[in-house]
Amino acid sequence: MANEKIILGIDPGTTIMGFGIIKVVNKKMQFVQMNELLLKKYNDPYTKLKLIFERTIELIDTYHPDEIAIEAPFFGKNVQSMLKLGRAQGVAMAAGLSRQIPITEYLPKKIKMAITGNGNASKEQVAKMLQGMLGLKELPKNLDSTDGLAAAVCHFYNEGRVEVGKSYSGWGAFVKQNPKKIG
């Protein structure tokens, strides 16, 4: 029987959440799907978080991923943007944790490095590399979905490495690894 695994990659955002799904069969990647959740039209931040949670649960229930790879928010100058991104990432992680799916976070530079060999690559460069790697016929208008796909591919490439990022297998593991952030 073939050794199979499905990886869901998520690029969290409060305007657009991108996601991509790959299937790994006998250590070879296959493209499954990529898309985005458009949140621009919603003004209420709590509605956006609810929609991110619900869409992530829907993806989990539809594709049954074995693992989730999520892009960690990068440190920018705008604290409000960081807070919003952190919340978006948090609800996506909570959806995965509620289904007992292991989650690994990757910094944007680590994802770009895994895909292009350059941690400072542009979204367009990452998208073009993924197009070649996975045989994608065309690229989406917004590249948030390719960013989500890149997180999944990065996770595939980093599998089995001792230090890949922060991983959580459930709420207990999350709390144990983040004692000062909780309570």
C-alpha cells in the first residue's frame, strides 16, 4: 500500500486567507487544490475571524489533512497589523487543533527559502517556482493562495528535520510549549 499524506498550507490574513493542499504519495508531491477566502467586504473583525475558522474547518472536513503548515506572522512596524494577523493565524490554528491535526509554523523567509532558495524572494518568484514544481497550468490573480501552497510544500521539504519550526499536536502541546502566553 502506498504511503500517503495530505498537507494543508495556510497563509493567514484578514483581507485574504490563502490556502493550498498537496498530497504526498511515496515521497512525491501532487497538487490537490489552492484557493483563497476573500474577507475584504467584511468590516467587522470578529466576522472575519469566524469565517477564517469556519473555512479552515470546512477544508479539514473536506480534504482530511494529516498535517497543517501555517505561515507565521512576520514582524513589521505596524503593531495593529501584527495583532490582526496573529488573530487570523490563531483561529486557523484553533480549527486544526480542535480536530487534533499537528500544526507547524514557518517564517515567511523559511518558506521562500524552501521554494526558491532565496529567503527574500518575491511572491511572484515563489508562485512561478510552484508552477514549475507542481505543473500548475495558470497562476491565480491574487498570490495569497500560492503562499498557502508554498507553506504546504515547505513543510514537505522540511519533513524529518529536527528543527522545522514550532509544532503543536493539540491544545495540551500548545499550552505546554507556551506557558507564559496562556493565563
